[in-house]
Amino acid sequence: MSAKGSELKRVRQSRKANSYNNHYKSMMKTSIKKVLASSSKDDASSLKNEAFKIIDKVASKGVIHKNKAANQKSRISRHLNSLS
């Protein structure tokens, strides 16, 4: 590996960005799993708001594509509609 300063800086930056992205993705996946695992409509509805907020934040930061965010939100909404 080369020892140029700019190359080393890019490695540091990409590692840091990767760490942040993985953190945000993990938060998103956990919140989605919580909503899909809930069986009561009231509980799922409150968790839905939190999940939508996280999904929108992750999409706005560019960690996931906006269409993937829309698909995830649609999936959660379908689950809520199936609960009675």
C-alpha cells in the first residue's frame, strides 16, 4: 500500500463513513423488525412512526436509495393493514 497522505486520508474517511452507514442500516433494520414482530395494532402503530422517521433519515443521508425506503415503508403499512 502506498503511503501518500491523501490516500491514507481517503482510507480513514471511507472507514468512518462505512461505520456510520452500518450503524444507520442496523438501526433501520431493527426498527422494521420490531414493527413486523408486533401483533397488536396499537403497539405496531406507535412503532411505525418511529420506523418511518428512521427510514426517512437513512434515505436522506444517502445510506439507502429513496425507492428502497419507499418499499420498506410500504411493507410496514401492509403489515399494519393486515392486523385487526
